[in-house]
Amino acid sequence: MAAERSAAESVLERRAAWLRTYRFELRVVEQGTVVSVGDGIAWIEGLPSAAMDDVLDFEDGSRGLVVVLARRQVGVILLHATAGLTAGTAVQVSKRTLTIPVGDALLGRVIDPLGNPLDGLERPDCHASRPLDVLSPSIAERDRVRKPLYTGNKVVDTLIPIGKGQRQLIIGDNGLGKSSLAIDTVMNQRGKDVLCVYTLIGQKRTTVVNTIEMLRRFGAIDHTVVVVAEATALPGLTFLAPFAGCAVAEAWMRRGKDSLVVYDDLTTHAQAYRELSLLLRRPPGREAYPGDIFYLHARLLERSTCLVANGGGSMTALPIVETKEGDIASYIPTNLISITDGQIYVDRRLFTAGIMPAIDVTKSVSRVGGKSQHPRIKEKAGRVKLDFLQFLELEAFTRFGTKLEASMEAKIARGRVLRELLKQDRLSPLSIEGNLAWLIAYNLGLFDTVPKDRLPGLMEGLAAKVSASGLTLDDGEERWRQSVTAWCEEWTAHEQTAGA
């Protein structure tokens, strides 16, 4: 109701502005007529000058966007439809392109893909706007990924690092924690001067409400804009949602700021585009998707990059895609894997085994994130990843009852310790200094004699000590080594005293 009221007020404002500038003179106006309407689209006759992406104004207050130019008719996706929209309604070309308000006034707000407020507050006072769909930056404008973007997740920040300006796909079956990982990443940007846009595409209202409440409860809404196209919204709004979120984040990038945009999720977006394309009589291709579905997602994700000019701003993208029964070779997942700079694969087997987050390191990769990783983290994490991959291979042999040498048994024991260390609860981000501390401790073998049920306590103790000490990544290697060793010995002695 609030969105409809806001749209009606916007129509009245435009009409009032038109009346103020009206002059009595001869005019020639091109007027079309709605031939048919339904399922979120309309066919219109009598607009020979209409062009692609033109916004059309309907006599009843509805709005539409031109997406098909046929011989005699124009195909339109509806952006707003009133109850009075029927065949025979008069239509005019507005001579406007589709834009969305952008700027810092959107922070903390919940809006739809057209910029209308959905949180019951006044319309954001934005002094600028951007087109939803623009060309991606040219090669000359782009810079290499240089700065890290920390998610607060131990597995990602150490073994699958993400850089600012990177496009990192989050992929996996439904219900395995993909959205939770993205929400944790947004929360971890608090105080790090990274402005976030969380785009909810075709999600249920309960999911939308839970996401917004979680961001508010943990203080992340202040640096975040939530763009929402609910499952009950018009298919046209669902189709435009990721482009709206991208435009908001892109405006900050062009101003030299760092931004993060989450697309949750592009599977629903592809399905909405397929629905619209079939209704608009476009020829279907593989899995009934239109032939330009790859281009659609490519032109969206290619807008995320680092810039050389304009203060060196960046826009990092975390697109989410859903698989069926772990099949990453289906059409939309393979498209997005080929477009993005890496993927974080969430596996059902790990989830059912109680390993959280259920990130499969063997199928996850970050192709450019390593360039932004701090040299000390990169060195320590490289050894840890090698140990973990060797452990996974050896563990597979033990299932056949193979008798192993003592050295192999020791590697398996260390690997099981490492697997426990990589477990992490939701909403419990770890600083990058805390990650360096446990990496050093593991490589020094300080966890080898600690019982598995005591490892979480030791990890919490290490994180608290690092936070209190003020150590940074640039401090000397020897200082880090001595501090971590002393903290682990102190914790062990305290545990022994408490146990006695």
C-alpha cells in the first residue's frame, strides 16, 4: 500500500510540474493504445517513435518500459500497474529513461528497484540519479584488484580471499547458508568504510523481513541499502532489481568510494527474465531461457571493478546462484562461473556432517583475490591449504581400512584439528589479525595436543588477546611468533589449573 501511495504521489507531482510549465500552443502528440495486458506485460499499438528502454506513461497512472519493438506493436514490461489498466487505455512516450535516485541519503533505507521507499518513511532526499543499465567501465578505466575485502569468515579470508572490485560467486543448493555468508560479509564491513547494497530478488516477504531485521539488530543497516523486489512484485521489477542495486553501488564507486553489492539471487532473476521473454514471444533456447541470458548477466557483473580515476573507487559483487542436487554444470551456474572471478561452493555433504560454514575448499577458488592478500597471510595460509588438501586425500584412503604409517597418521590428526579450527558460527566474524594468530599457532603445532572440544575456547582466547594487544599485520614476524606462543602456553596452563 505504501508503494502504491508513493507511486500515486509521484504521478501527481509530475502532473503538477507539467501544469506549471504549460504554455498554450499547437502541439502534435503521439498516442498509443493498449491492445492486451496481463502477467506483467502489455502490447501497445500506435507508437511508431517508441525506442528500446523508453518509459511509457499510461492514462490510468501505470508505467511501463519498452523491451520489444515488433512490426506493428510495442512490447512493454509493466513497472507499475493500477487496477484500472485494461485494453484500450491510452499510452504516451514520456521521453525519459529509467533512472534510480543514488547517494548517501539511501543508507539505512529499504527501497524498490525504482527508488520508492518500502520502509514507511519519506522518499529519500537524493540530489542525483543514475540510469539502471549503463555500459561497464572500459579497459582503460579499470585497475587491478589490489586491496582485500575481509568477510570475517576464516575459510574465505585465508583460503579463498576476496579483493575489492572482484566478482565472487556464492554457489550451492538451497538452504545451505549462502545468504548467511553474504549477510555476515555485509555486517563485517561496519567501520571499514565500505558501503553496501543488499539486493533481494524475488524473495518471500518473511525472508525479506528477517534479512532487514538482522541487519538492523547488528548495526549493519547504517552502511547498507536494501533493494527489494518481493516474490509478489511484478516480473518487471524482479528483472530490474539487480540493475537497480548495481546502479546505487556504482554511484559510490564513481565517487571514489568502496562499495559491495550482493545479488540474492540470480537464479530467481534468470527465471523472471525467462518468464518475461516467453510472454513477449522471444524464441526460447537451452532450458527455455532466451539466447541473451548470458549477455544479461555479463553486462551486469562486468560493471563491478576497480577504477583508476575518480579516486580509485571499487565495486565488489557477491552474486548468489542456486544449484539442484549439487549440479554446478547446469545452464545458469556454468554461465555465472565463467563470468565471475571465482566461486565459493557450499556443499550439502559438509552441511549434513555439521561442518559450518559448509564451504568445500576443493571446489572453491578465487582467481584474483590472492593478488590483494597480505603477504604474511598469503604465506601462512598457503601452508595451511596444502595441509588441508593432503588431509582430505588421506582421509579418503582411511575409509577403506588402509593401514597407514605413523607420519600419515600424524598428518590426518593435524588435518582433523584444522577442520575443527575452520568451523565458525554465524554472526561471529574474526578479524584478519585473529586469522593470522591462529594460522601461526597451527603452523607451529601449538594446537596439536589440544583436545578438539577445547579448540573453540582457545580460538576465542587468541582472538581476545590479539584484539587487546593492538598487533597489526605489519608488525615483525618474531613478535607475532612470541606473542602467539606465549598466549597459547598461558591458555594451556590456565586450563590445566582449572582442570586440577
